[in-house]
Amino acid sequence: MLPPGATIGMREGSGALAANLAAFGRLLRRMGLPIGPTETLAAMEALTITGLDDRRRFHAALRAVMVRRREHFELFDQAFRLFWRDPEAGRHAAMLAALEGQKPPPEKPPPASRRLAEAMQAERPKQNQKPPEEQPPEIDMTATVSAVERLQSMDFEAMSAAEIAAAKREIRKLVLPLDARRTRRFRPDPAGPAVDLRATLRESLRSGGEILELSRRRRVTRPPPLVALCDISGSMARYAQILLHFLHAVANDRDRVSTFLFGTRLSNVTRQLRHRDPEMAFEQVAKAVPDWSGGTRIGESLTLFNRLWSRRVLGQGAVVLLITDGLDRDGAEGLAEATDRLRHSCRRLVWLNPLLRYAGFQPKSQGIRAMLPHVDEFRPVHNLDSLRALVASLSSSQAAPRGRIAA
């Protein structure tokens, strides 16, 4: 048995152990971990080897066979500490707090704690539920618009919390196959268009210097780097929160993706967005970016990017997504020069502006007039349809005329 103070909340016997392991696996699955019957059976087999007399060994055995990704370690550890002390602790604590009229603590829990609380208090499926006595009347939906179609054209700023959650799920389904570009590297290919002289001579050494067959090669093609510069000022805060989910999905789907956020300063969040768990990634972004929903200094931020980062991330025909409304706090000072240098440092500069959602949009602000002549495409980014149009545009080699609004 375990020492005092470190007891595991289960009864003796293999049947109770199997039942508790199955319940623990369901809890981890509700938290988003890929846990199935295979992991549960492996945990049962591991415990028969390690035994139950040491809590640390018990924890290490379960984590070794049930967790496959490093980013899931924190979620597993929190679930283990709560579940194996008392499987009903979370539900009982919530019920007691509700009966006593206590309010939840004002501080915001970390993402792992929130997901654990939601998983522990998840509603169980109702059993023995009687079927309805009367069938609901049939409604003709021929002339109506489905909720999915309505969501595609709805402005991000007008969405409710539930609609934003649904939009984020749709965004994670988007695939961004950028137009592949030719590189300087070659790879061996028996049906390649070019003859590889060096490989042919090396192969001829096996036959005493006689060339029996020509070795061929083909040039390697790969998608170019993608660099995103996203405005997180007060006027862009709502759009930036949703577009970060799009950038997170892209960063975890392909390599050579760099993301920078700017308001009053420039922040590189490439490393934070590489975390596969979106909640953990955005929590790290929030810690790394101190100027969220503040002012905007577009010219100063682009100048700093050109000086510190352009040579590092804009090689091999990079594509740049500039996400901003163009409303500069400094009155467009140095903005035209910074945008022009950025344009000449990349292969394609696409400006995404949510203000294009208005039918009567006119480039009247100083910032927009300074930037517009130096971009390749000027596109809207305010709903799911605009994101799908952006994906289609980046997947082709055709670009709109410079400085004009893309259709």
C-alpha cells in the first residue's frame, strides 16, 4: 500500500483498478489527449509490473504508456494529482461551492487547469431517457440559409462567443499549400530531366571506368517561407485573436513559418506558436507580448523588422502577410519607406485589411495611402470567406496588380 498522505483513490482488487484506469482514460480523452483502449490496457499491464506501493513509480508508469507528446505532460500531471486522490473531488468541490454561495476566484486559471475542470465536470450521458411521445412537426427549410453558410460570411467582430468558437474550428480545417518554388538543390531521379555527371562518373567506377548508364537528377521544389506581421492594436484586437488561430494552424502544418506581432513594439512569437496545443501556445504568446490592445506604430515596427529580421526570415522567395488596418499612431512617418523596403525583400507582399469589409471603403488615412502603392495585393480579412479566398490566392502563382484591391 502507499504511504500515508499519498493514497490513491481506488479500492483493492484488479477489477477496481481496471475500472479506475478506464475512468482516468476517459478523463484524459475529454481533456484532448489521444487516449484509447490500447493505452488503458498498456497502463494496466505496466502497473502489474511496477506495483502500487510507490506513488512516484505509479505516476511514472502511467505517464510512460499513456502520454506520447511532451506538450501533454502538464495536462497529464494535473489530471493525475486530482483524479488519483479522489475521482469525485472536482464535482464535490463545485457542488459545495454552489451550495454555500461562493463565487469562483477572480484570477484566471492556466489553460491546463481550465481544461481539467471542464473535463471533470463534463455532463455524463443520460441513461434510460424516454423517447418523446410526439414527433416534432416537419419544417420546410428549402428557402432558408444554413447556420454554416451564415457563419462563412459573418464578420468576426459581430460574432458571439459560440460563433467564434465555431469559426475557430473551421479555421483549423484550412490547408495552406503555398505555390512551390524551385530551389538550387537537386535530388537523384531516374526519370529526371538533367544528367548528373558526378553521379555517372562515380557509378562508372564499379565497371572499371566504363559508363553503362547515365544517372539523372531533378531540381528540388518546396513551398517558400511564410512570414506574418500581425497588428494587435486596439482597433485590431478582435480580428487578431481569431487570425492567430489561423497562423497557429499554419505554423503546425508546415515548416518555415515566422510570426511577428506589433502594436507599439515588435514581438517575435514564432517559437510560442509552434506549440501544438493551441491554448498553451496562446498562453505563452500572452506572456511574451506586453502591448496587446494598445496603440499602433506601424512604421517603427516595420523599420525594426527590416533592420533585425528581414535577412533571417525573408530568404528563398518568402511570402509576407501584413495584417493591419493601416491606422498609424505616428501619422505614417517613415511608413512608405519601410513598406517599400519590405516589398523589395520578399517575393510577394499581401496586405490583409479588415476595413475592406465596407463596400464604400476609400483609402483616406495617411497610413493606408502611404502603404498601398508598395504592396502586391490588398485583400479583406474579416470572415471565413475572406480567409478561404486568401488560401486560394496563396496557392497559385498569379498575383493581383500592385496596389489594387484583390477580388
